[in-house]
Amino acid sequence: MASLLLLAAAIIFRKASASPIDSFSRAHGDCTQFNIPVVATAPSAIYDIPRVNNDIEAAAWTIHSGTWSIPEGPQLIIRNTTTFGTFNIHVQLCVPKSTSKNTLQIATHGVHYDSRYWDPELVREKQSYVEASLKAGYTILTYDRLGTGQSDIPNAYDVVQAPLELEILRQLTLLARNGTLYNLASKVNSSSAAFHSLPKPNKVTHIGHSFGSFITSAFIARYPDLTEGAIITGFILSKYLGMVGTTAFSPLFGGVSPYNRPSGYIVCSKTGIQNIFFGGNLTTAYSTAMLDYGNAIKQPFAVGELASAFNIIGLPGPGLKAPVQYVLAEFDFYICAGDCKGLADPKVLAATYPNAKEIEVVIQPNTGHAFTLHNNATAGYQLTFDFLAKHGL
């Protein structure tokens, strides 16, 4: 029988410091930030994976995880457990200044970043998915996944695991659908009219990026009645998925300033950020300033996330009837080994979501894995908004 891993408050390590995002009026809407205590229970495991307490061990971890003869997935499980507790999740809710829509988007970021991935400050009008969504009339919720940004920072090995993150997304979605999310926003912003008397969203759509798309894909497969549509970015099932391995991260231990994480948290070097997230023509795809910014807002990740990822990747979703759009960067190194053109297999996608209303795959040209940090970001956003509008979302 599985043992229970009880999370007392004492083992929640600390909240990481993160640069604040504006919590007031934007060009096309208003935003607020607050913490939500999320009660979640999920299956977990104790994995046989190396400990990381310094830079040398961080590099050794990547070599170990990339060695072909090392067991992976279920073979790493020492014993199964259950994790339950209350986790403070830092969220940003943004509402448009005017809209006829009542659709909420919930956006889940990937490994190496927090929710600022969706809302880069460098040139918001040209890069921010949040700003573009407000301009298009959508309300949008972004959040720092467990272990990142201003959310709680628990044990990196035994707590921050993929099934728990899937459950946190479910709980946030339920809070949105029953109106609790908007009620909380109005209470923490009692002086702001923008968050008063918000009606419950009529429709909720989900968007993910990279590891956030692993979670989002699993969510719509397991809980198809909780979404009206999904946008999957930086992820598709193919023979090249993750082929480049974790050594491309060029990792460092996340225990040093400004991150100050406990054992088991790894952060990309700047070379790793470029390797994984940037791609395309060096003179037109992105600028030095974009790469510098992408490096400045990076976040450590917990090694337990990757050890447990097999639990959520490729889950079939025969119950899903909503539309799904895959947005692939043309030159995505981590997902497509550098070239995503022609990799989408319609038979695989149809087998994964056989009853989806529509499955569309689009390629964003001259772009790498982090499409919000490239010059033609808003062109890709428009493809998504057109897809959502086509389906009444």
C-alpha cells in the first residue's frame, strides 16, 4: 500500500523572490496578482535519482539522466507514495478593458521559467501573450507553477512532481469555473472597479508551453469536461521529443543567489537558455536584448518534475470533444531537434484525441522554443486567436 507523504508547513522551503509584474492598468486591460492556497492530493513516488547540491552535481545529473543505459520512467521508482497538502500558488489575473467575450484563458508555463514567460516586459506590445490576449478581448490567468517564481518551493525530489502539478491545474480551473477566482480577485482589489462584479466565465480554455503543455495535454485528456478548448505550444509527440537531452541545459545548481533554492533545483546557464529557447535567423528572429532578458527571468526547476514526467506525457483523451491547436516553433531544438516542419503525424494526434472537434497544427516561422521571446511573436498569437474565434471562444 502506498505510504502518505504529508506536507507540513515546515517543509515548504520558501517563496522565491521574483521581479514584480505590474498589478495595475495595462494598455488593454487591468491586472492583479495574489496568492491562492490550493489544496491538492496526487499520486507521487520516491525516485532513485542523483542528488544535486552544487554545480558539479548538476552537471553529473544531466549526464546521468542522458545516459542510454540508465533506467528511466517507472524503473526509477523506489516506492509509490501520495502527496497532499495546501500550496500557495502565485497568480496574475488580467481582464480586458472592454469585450463581448466571457472566455477565460488559463496559461501554464514550462520548465526554466515562471509566469513571466507569458508576459515579457521587454516590449509588451510586441511580445506579451497576456497583452495580446487583453487586446483580443480575453481574460487570462497566468500562474507560477509549484517550485517557481513566487509560489511555494517544496522538496524538489519527492513533492514537485508532474501528477501534483496536473492536480493543481485542475483545482485552479475549478476555482475559475465556480466563480471563486474572480471573488478572490475582487477582495484583494477592493478599490479597483475592474475586478468588481465579474461574472463567472462562460467558457474556459487552456494554453500551455513546453512542460506546461505536458500538463495541459494531460489535463484535457483526463478532465475533458473542464475545458472548452486547448492551445498546445512547444510540444508535440514525435521521435525527436527531448532527443537533445538535458545536457543542452548546461545546468548550474539553483542554490545560489538570487535563487537560493534547496537541494535538487537546477537552473540553466545562459548558454543553456540559448540552446533550448532560441532559434531562427540570428539577424531577424531575435535580438541580443531578448536573449539577455530571457536569461534574466529564468527560474530553477525541480529534478522531480522530469523524473515523473512519464506519468503525464501522451495520455489518451477519448472524452475530449473540444478543439485543440498545436503551435510549433519552426526551429524548436528541444521538441523537434531543430526543425518542426512536417513532424506532426495526423494519425498520432487523431489517436490521442479521437473525438476532438478539430485538431490543427500550425508552424510559427523563424522562431525557437520560447516563442514569446522572438520578433514575430504576435503573428503566432493571431493564429491562436483566429482558431479560438472560429470555435466561438
